[in-house]
Amino acid sequence: MPSPRLPVQLPITRRWSWRVLLAGLLVFLGLVPGGRALAGPEVLRVRHFTGPDYTRVVLDLSRPCSYEVREIANPRRLVINVRQGAFRLDGSIPVGDGLVKRIRRNEGDERAQVVLDLEGAYTFKSFSLPAADGRPDRVVVDVFRGTGSAADDSAAPEMGTPSTPPLDETPDLAIPAPVDRVGNPFTVIIDPGHGGLDPGAIRSDLQEKDVVLQVSREMARLINQLPGYRAILTRQTDHYPSLARRVDIAREEQGDLFLSVHCNTHRKKSVAGMEVYFLSLQGATDREARELADKENAADMVGLDVRGVHDDLVMSILMDLKMTRVLHESSRLADHMLEAASRSGVVNSRKSKQAEFQVLRNLAMPSALVEIAYLSNPDDYKVLNSPEGRGALAATLVEGVLTWQGDRQALALMGKNLPESWTRKYAVRRGDSLWDLARRHRTTVVEIARRNNLRSRSIQVGQVLSLPDGIPEP
């Protein structure tokens, strides 16, 4: 009689290897914890916003998470640990707003860590927000300007038990539009220069930062009343977004046009009128333009070198053929803005110039910096110092945008007409110059040269030029 069969005993090492294989398979399938790439939250991006009294840092997440916020001294910093998290993007993010120096992303085995390097006295508060209205799950940390370190209750680690949000997650950057939008609206990014501790130019009790904010808000109101358009302001209050943040807003909002609004000054009080600058890849067109660009750029260099931050992006843009179109359209936009100024009766038109403004260098969209008028000129000062004058300047800038677009319908809604087309043929006479022709036909030398493909500013007797219709010859 055969002996009973005994259960087969696998060696301990073999049994252990099967368990390892099974556990690995379950992790691979995402059925048990341990596969962080599949089971843990992903930090999609890290955003920041600088307000007058606080800096907000937002972590966009792929799903809800367990997190903690710790305060660490020497050097002072806040650490946000997202358990089992992973980053979609890595690297540090410069801020340099006098409160947060920079934001660093550190990825570890069991967590994704965001570090806020701080400066100055502060307090902080953190909370989380669930996914809603097309926005992902978020962790929000607000760092407030204060007189000491963080409060005791705020400094305690928070593990998924957030407090009620004291503020909206981000400020509303767009003035609400009263018209319905159909399709993708043409988005105009309006950037009021300076702000916060940077007042810009000052004459008497008038500060540049206040004037340009009021003009920009009126521009946004006018644009948002036009079907098919929307306006986004880089700031709506008296605070200073870094140049990098202004660029980021333009990109995040997928802007079609970027306008930075400023006021001008000059040592000679007689100098007056509007000037428009667009990007030069070869340097400024004259010493004054170069000095002005250096002055505007210097405000941001203390905490942030924009060219260093976006250097790879800038290089890729410059290598892209579409930059040629962007520069051409920026030049054409500058001409139309100045033509609108000439027609306005509010401010004189000076000229367009090229300069290497940092806020223009990093944008792959038509862009211009507008010096709307001179605070140092008595007549311009009166315009800038009155609500009526600021409103007229805003309308002039919007008209320039619409004529650049060739939008007859939108201009009609503003009570304006599109300037006549350039079908008139004119034979150059003895004594004519491009300057005289531009003045007589209410256009610019640059526009005549562009429309006639002129390689130089010299013209010959008998040469036939295209000029604007509808304006009688003298």
C-alpha cells in the first residue's frame, strides 16, 4: 500500500520569492499602496501671486492629498510635504517680492516637497481646496507680511484638516465683461507699469503707478464691452507684480496682445506726446530708449534676473520663425497707436522706438510698451491729472488696437471709423519728403515705407507711392 502523499513544502526562499512577485504585480496594477507614480498625487504645477500684503503659493494636484506644512529656521523657510507625491515639473521658481525669495521643488521617495525660502518678518496660513469649476485639487499657502514669525496655530503641521479659506484663491484679473463671448475671444493683456513700493515717475502729487492703473482699468472696461474681445489686467490694485509674473499672466491667459502702460518724463518740459516701444533684438534705437529700458528693467533686477529665468525659452523663441511675424506685428501696432494719438486731439504723437525691455523680451505675441504722455510737460500733465483726460487716453489706446486689427464693427461701437485704405497713387514731386507726405496725409513715415516696401528713406521725383485714400491733397 503506497504511503499517503504529504503536502509539498516549498523552500522558504521560494515561497518568499512568490510573495515578492505577487506584491510587485499588485503594486504595478495599482491595487495596493507603494506605486507612487500610479497611486500618489501628482503636483501638476506650482503657481504664485504677489499681493500688497501677502504672497500666495498654490499647488495644483491631480487628486486629493495628505500634506503638512512645517516652519524651519536658519535659514527661515516653509516646507510643504505632499505625501506619496510626485512632480510633473522640477526646478526652482524665482519670486523675489521681498517676502518669498524663491520656491524650490524637491522630490523624495515618500513625498513631493515644496520649499519657500523667505525673507523679512512674516506669518502664514495654509488650507486645501477641492476640485471644482474646472480647477484641480489645490493646496494653498498664504505668507503674510508681519512683525514676527508664524503664529503658533498656523505653524502646526496640518494633515488633511484644512481651515476655511480666508481669501479667494486668486484675485480676479479680469474686469467682468457685460457681453457674451462666442468662441475664443481676442485677449488683450494690459500691464499697468510699476505699483506697490515702486511709484514710477512723480510730479507734484501725481504718481505714475496711479495714473497708469486708472488708464488701464478704463481700457479694460472699454475692451470688455466689445463682442469677441476680453481684457486681462496684470494688476488691479496698488501692488507690484514682478516682471516675470507679468509675463506669466500673459502666457497663462493665452494672450493675443500685450500692452505695458507707462508715463514718461524728460528734463526738458517742452518734450510732450505719446511714444510706443516695441522689442529690438539688436538693441535700442537710440540712447534715450536704451536708458529708459535700463531704468524699467532695474526695478526687477534686485530680486530676479528675468533673462536668466527664461533664457531657454527666449532662445527657443528667437530661433522660431514666428518671431519675425511677432516683431513685424509689434511694429505695425506701434504705428497704429501713434496714428490714433495723432487723431485724438488729446495728446501729440511722437514716434515709435525699439528697446530691449525685459517685459517684452519673453513674449511670443505682438507686444508694445506705451509711454502715454509726459508728466514733466505742463499740457500733458493736465491730461494725465484729470479723469476726462485719462479716459480719453484709454479710448485712444483701444482705438489703436482696433485699427491695427482692422475691426470696423468694434470701431463703430466706439463711434470711430476705420481709416481709409491705401489705394491712392501719388507721383513724387520736387521738394517732397517722406516726412512731409506723412504729415499731409496724416500717417507716419514708417507706415509709408512699409506699405511701399521702401528700403531707404530717400525718394525720387516721379516715383509712384501708395498713400491713404480720402484725404485731399493740399
